[in-house]
Amino acid sequence: MSQTEVAARPEEIRGYHIAEQLGAFGLSAVFRAVEPGAGMTVALRVLQQEFAGDPRAVAGFCHHARSAAALDHPGAARVLDMYLDSPPYCFVMQWMSGGTLAERLTPGSGLPAGETVAMWMELCAAVGHAHERGVAHGDITPYAILFDDEGNPVLTGFGLSRELEAAAAFGIDGVRRSAAYAPPEQLRGRAGSARGDVYSLAAVLYEALTGRPPVPEAVGRKRGLPPPSATNSSVGPRLDAVVRRGLAPRWFRYANASKLSEALFDAMTNPSPDVRSRRRVKRLIVAAMVAASVVGVAGVYYSGSSKPGQMTSHTTPYSPLGPEVHAAGETAAADPPPSVSDDVSLAAPVAPAKRTAQRRTAARGRTAERMARGAPERSSQTHGAERRSKAIRKSQAPTRPPVKASAAPKVRQSPESAGPAI
């Protein structure tokens, strides 16, 4: 990765005396400076002069400054002052005298698990604070984790990803960005997100526990990346699982840094859970799934489907006698429920499939009786021919003329009032 060159180190910027240049990252350079009035050492980040006239560079640098200033958390580096109105564009941050995490790591040798997890829980709290305010880091590396005078970890570089995106338009690569810590979707051009910061935290945690960064080609494979416990005896199996899930594909990771912090706390409070308890939980889950399947199948079987001559309703209360069956066009009568004193034998309900089999058996019996009497078996073709001939005879039958209605009805007279016979 290439660093941009700073033409000449100025002696003073915005009233701060420049002690030394720490490096150039993307579009800006970082200096260790001293405030003349109070004599306080600060870190001064300045947009380089050659990019001060470009609107894209100025916008990316100002976004970096405002994103860092919007945070107020002990685990995030504080912004003390900003000068974004005119060149030279710069902002002042607190000075970290403890160095970076990269300086504390030894290749091939990891840090103790307890100390590392306690450090990471503070970093997760800072990242979660930033996520609540809509700020994603996007570039968490061992160089972005600093230590103050008391040895507490402090994360710097919030908002730096936007400046690095602007630097990419000029063909400049930031020295902090590395494929070993960046999530795969961010390497494909996706913007920084909460799940992306979780991946970077897990990647740096893997290096802190093992002494070497994870290989991007082996992260997504089942047996490609060895667990941290393979090289660090203080790492338990549950911590291995937390790191593995943090490096998982995007939708399988922890949703945010708070979830990652909770998982780390559980892994340290119970590093080796009882295998019997986990097996018991699995058995209970399987039993619950089987019971739910049986209940579902039973519900589908007893509800059935609506057939001709059968009335089914989901609002009808359950009856141990089964569904009531009526003929086509017949409605159910409101009969009173049988009392205990009634001498009525209640038959057991008959399943639909069993009722259909009984009907078929009765039809076969009637056919057998007809054949025994010598009558020919009536097939479906015979039934069709009889229906067609009956329809033809009905159409050829003479129709009766309509009866004309008389204007007035005839009145029948009694024999007494009819008069003498002629």
C-alpha cells in the first residue's frame, strides 16, 4: 500500500506547534502537535494541500471529522476542535501515548484470552455507541486501536472510510485498509455497515488471539481456518465458536457489536458448557418439533375437505361423535342433546375413508344379487343409453295446448234453483 507524500512539514498549523509527522493516510496527514498555551499534546489531522481545492476531497475529509466529533464515548477517540471553514482543513483529537495494538502483537504468539476479551468488550461498546448514531467505522484494523495513558483501548478512525473512498478516486490507497480485516462484501464495493464492523472486530480478535491475521481465502471454508484454540491454550471452545460466527458470511454473523459483546461475555463466564445439557436441549427441541408435526397432521385429518352432502365448518365446536353428515339440500335440525336417562345407543363415528369403503361393499353386494337372479349387469354405458332414450321420448311427446282462462268463472246452480225441467 502506498502512502501519499507530504511536501514539507510546516512548523505551525492553526496555532499548534508541529512536533513530528506520524504518517499520511489517504488524503490527510497526521501530526503530533503541541498547543502553545496549555502545553497539551494532541493529534492533528490535516487535509493535504494538493487536495484542498477538490470538492470531493474536502467533502470526504469533512465527513470524517464530523463523524468522529458526533461520538461521546470513552472507547472512541474524542475530537477537541475542528477547522473546516477554510484551508488548511484540519481537526484536533486527543493524544494516545500507549501506542497501537499492532505494536503489541507478536507474530505467532497470541494474547491471553481473558485480557483480550475484556478489551474487546470495551471496543464493542464504542462501536455499538457509534452504530446507534448512524456511524459505521468501516476500517477497523490493529492500527485503529490505540491505548491511552492508563492502558484503556480507544478506537479511532470513525468516518475514515468515506475519506478513503474519496482517495480511491485519485488512485490513492489508504495504508490502513487491508483485505485481512475487511468483510468480503466491502471488498466488493459495498459501503460500511454494522455487520461489516462485526466482521472486522472478529478478524482483529483472531489476530490478537493467534498472532496472525486470518487468511481471507480460508475464512469461508469449513476446515480452512484453524480455530484460535489450536495455537492459544487459553481459548475455550465457546470462544472459538464466537470468532467463527463473527467471520461467517454477512447474514450469519452477529447483527451488531452489542450482540458480539454479549456472546463474548457468555463465552468467558461459561467457557466449556456441559455436553449433557446441550444434548438434553436438543432432545427437547426434537420432541417439540415431532409433537407439533403430529398435532398438525391430526388437525388436517379431522378437518378434511368439503364434499357433496357433507357440512364442515371451522366454527362448529368439536364433538366426540365426529362431523354430522346430511343429504344434499338438507339442513341440520336443532335436536336437543341426549340426556343421561335417554335409552339411546350412540354409535362410534365413522371415518370418511371407512364410510366410502362400506358404500363400495354394499354396491358390490347388490350387483352380486342381481347377477344371481339372472338379471344382466347394468354398466355405465347401459345407464347412458337409457338416459338418452328417455330424453328423446320426452322431447317427441305431444304437448298439451294451453288452457285459455275465461273472462268470468262459471257459477254452478243447485237443482232447486235451476227451475223446472224442460
